[in-house]
Amino acid sequence: MTEHCFPDCLKCNKGRLLPLSDYGREGSSIYYKAWVCSNPDCGFSIRIDNGEISFGRTILPSNK
């Protein structure tokens, strides 16, 4: 089993940043599209959309 070491969240210093992946318009995989803090009280996220980086937006589960 491979052990992963994820970076500490520098906002709360309690959680770890966990990578999230998605699918593009053509169905291709987009790895590490977003990173979110594992601490639910923190809410920090960093996300890439169409080449733009956004911080702190709430990332919700998809209804798809």
C-alpha cells in the first residue's frame, strides 16, 4: 500500500490539503483541479478553472 503525504493547511494549521480531480468538457481527466482542507471548520480551498486560480470558494459535492 502506498502512503501519501499531503501538505499541511497553512490557513488553520490543523488539516491537510487534499487533492480533488474532475473531468473536462471532452471527458478527459483533470488531476488535482482543486485542493481542500481536511478540517471542516477551516474551509480553505484552491481551485483552477479555465486557467484562473481562485481561493476560498466553497466546494460542494456534485449532484451529477
